[in-house]
Amino acid sequence: MKNRSIRVELVSRFYRKNHCAFFLALFGAILSGTLGLIISWILKEIIDLLSGKSVFTLPQILLICLGFLGLDFILTVIQYVSEPRFIRRAMSQYKDKAFSILSGKNIGSFRDEATSTYLSALTNDATAIENGYVGQILPIVCKSVSFFGALLLMLVYSPILTGFAILIMIFPSLVATIMGKKMQKAQKIVSDRNSAFTAALSDCLGGFSVIKSFRAENEVLKIYASENGKLEDAKCRLRKISVVAGSLGMTSGALAQFGVFLMGAFLIQRGSGLTAGSLMMFVNLMNFLIQPVSELPRLLAGKKAAGALIDKLADSLSHNNSEADETNVGSVGDAIEFKNVSFSYDGEKDVLHDIDCRFLPGKSYAIVGGSGSGKSTFLNLLLAGGSDYRGSITIDGKELNTISTDSLYDLMTVIQQNVFVFNASIRDNVTMFRDFSDDKVEAALAKAHLLELISERGEDYLCGESGKGLSGGEKQRVSIARSLLKESSILLADEVTSALDAKTSYEVISEILDLDSVTRIVVTHSLQESLLRRYDEILVIRDGTIEEMGSFDELMKKNGYFTALYTIQQPAAA
């Protein structure tokens, strides 16, 4: 049900604050469908005028033609003003709403999904929706008006010939329906192939350095070429179906017109009262019957296929989307507490088991352990990375999985190994494009030691795509400044120095430990005595459980697992 409500939200954005442009464009579509019928009627009167059977004189017909040209000019103005504006706002609001819902997901649910799904949904699929859904609303209305208007006009002039025309159009209708279904299926395959291609392209570009270092260019090219070929094959099949549908539609339409023309000629010879002008009008009006019959199923099928893409996005957006929970937290007044906490990614093997610990406000904690011991998973649970944990995780007595994600993210800030940096100024990256007072920003930049960097490179210095214009240490300082500006009660740091040199690593961790009035929980692989002594408590994780806890001196006195980890690392540190 939730994905249905999201779909309704997405579709409603096509029209939200867009009614004026839509109804004006709708009027234009109705007028466009009507003008086509008027042309057929004018041609009838001109032909009947030549045979002396028209009720109008030549000057009157000339005035009618001038009036038609005036209406055509008005139609052009209406379409120019309304249609592009309607489609532009419809698609802009649709994509904005989709991204807004996407940004409301919690970190854990987004981490479990493929970003290529959303890349495809907001690029290629959005284009297909624009062309096949939004862009076809007005043509469908126009062709519907033409169809029913032509049918009514034909009935007025000859019910017999109209009945024959309807009978002969059964074949074009069947052809259009069958080909429309085939096109819908082919469009879905193209969308799926495009998602797979986008995922492969993302992997190839994201792993560029690894590909080069392993000299795996040819192998990766084969993967890329394979997915690219599958995508183009699917698009080729769609084009072939379109060609066949167009050809069959044209052939069946021509046969229908020939049939009506011959039947009309027969009726004229029998003295039915049908005039030559009326027959020409019938043949011309047949286009307004055949074209909608041959195209409407395709347009409706395309609209349905595009609607399936909207359903696909709504389903992805609804998957594990964060709910509006009842509990909110403002700050940590008592403690963050883990009681008998266990967690598994696959529901079978526990990554963490029987975790018991407490984090007090304003204190600093180090989480250490071997690779794969569960340190990062431990940190992710605090960010609601997994709501299906067993046991209890509470913040001031409130269970973590009952706290609203918005409230939780206000409370916490996370600094990770790979800091994401936008191609914007250092200041914009620190403020995340939000408005803060100059004093607050200056204070955050100063504490994170970024003022000198800004002074050297200038306030307008762009950090480059993914922050390639900054060093690893500078990126981490940007992340620290962000957390300071956000004024969160809890700072989580996950292996933030693993890619930094020893000197920069020491400076970054030292800057984190210098932060006052913030609960700092730092996952670290760097075991430097001068830094370890500054933590209020060190948690040692081994095989998913807490092996030891205590201060540096207390752990060293135990001469246990921590001592072994510390001793092994010292020669490398030296």
C-alpha cells in the first residue's frame, strides 16, 4: 500500500501548481482535434461548390477559410505558451519529489540498494516517462476528440457508410492492440537493460584505479561491451516492433480507406444522396478514425509502460523507507546503552553477539580490533543501519528502533574514511549549502584548522569532483568542521585515518579528541599510545563480541588481547 501512496504522490506532481498550463494545453488539444475535422468539412464544401451542391457561396467559403486560419494561429499561440511549460514543470516537480522521498530514506536502507536503480530512474526512465506518459496526455486527448468528432460528423452525412467504415476498421484495431502489447513488453526490457548498463558503467568508472593497477582493461571492456550490447539489442528490438507496428498500421489504414472510397462510390451510383464532396470528406475523416485506432493503443500502451516505470520507482522508494516514528531525542543526558545486542546481515551468522556497553555524555571512546571483527557494524547500528538487531540499544532509555530517523540524525554526526566533498567551495562543503551565521562558520573552520587553507586558496576555490582538489587530511577536516557546525551531541568516526599518513592521522584524531561537550566514538586501527591515553575508555572487539574494556593503562595491565594488538603494531609505527 505504501508504494501505491508514493506513486500517487509522484503522479500528482505532474499537475501540482501546474493546473493553469495544463488546462490551457488541454483546451489547445481539444481545439487541435476539432480543427482537423473543420478542414475535412471545408474540403467537402469546396468540392460540392464545384458541382453546384454547396449551400455556401465562394466568398462565404473564403471567409470560412480565413476564420480557420485565425483559429489555427490562436492554437499555435496556445500550444507555444502552455505545452512546453506544462511538461517542464511536470517533470521538474516529479523528479524533485522522487529525490525528496529518496533523501528521506534512512542510511541503512539506502546502503542495501543499488544506486544504479535511482540513476536510471531519474535519467533514462524519467525521459521515457516524459515522452511516453506526460508527453502523450495531450496527443491522446487530441486524437480522442478527432475520433469521436469524425464519427459524429460521418453519422450526420451517411449512417450506412459510417457503419461500413466501423466494420472495416476491426482489422486495424486488432493490429494496433497486438502491437501495443508487444511494445509495452519491449519498453520494460529496455528499462531493465538500461539499469544493468548503468550499474556496469558505474562500477567501471568507480573502480578505474583498481582496473588500471591490475591491468584489467580488456576484461572490464568485455563486461562493459556485453551490457552495452544487451541494452542496444533491447532498443533495436523495440525499434523493430515500432517499424512493424507503423507499417501494419499504414497498410491496414490504406485498405480501410480504399474500402470506404469504393463503398461510397457504389452508394453515389445507387443514388443514395451522397455527394462527391461528402465522399471526399468521408475518406479524409477516415484518417481521424484510423489514426487514433492505430495509434491510441500504442500511445496507451506506451503510457502504461511509462506508468510501470513510475511504479518501479515508487516500489524502490517505499522499500525500507524510514517511517515517522513517535519518539524524538534532543541530546544525550544519561547514556547510550547496549544490552545483549546481537546482529546478523543474513539472518544466520551473527556479526555482533552479546554486546554490553555504555557511552556517557561528553566522553571519548575508542573501538579497536582486528579486521572483520565487527567494529564498523557496531557503529552502523547506532545510525540505524540495521533495525532488526536483537537485544536493546537505548539513548536515554529510549529504544533506538523507536526513535525517528530525523531526530537521530540531528543527534549524531558521522565521519567516515571516504569523506564526500562536492565540487563547491570549502565553505559550502562545510555548511552543506545551508545558512549559518558567519561567526559560527568561522569558529568551525578555525577549530578544524581550515582557515589557513582557505586563506591560501581563496574563498571561491572549488574542491573538484569528489573533492579531488583536497588531500585526505583536508577532506577529514572538512568533515570535522561539518560536525562542529551541526552541533551534534554525538560524533561517530569510522576508520577516518586509514588512508592518511602518520602525521596527518595523528592530527585528525587529536582534533576529534579536542572537541568538548561531544560524545566521541572512534573506530580506529591506529594504536598510538599518546592518543590512546586520551580516550576515557577503549572497547576491544574480537570476533563480534567485546573482549575487553578499560583505559589504556588498565588494558595493558591485563596483558590480554589488546596488549597483543598494541604490541604487534608498534614496529610498524616505529
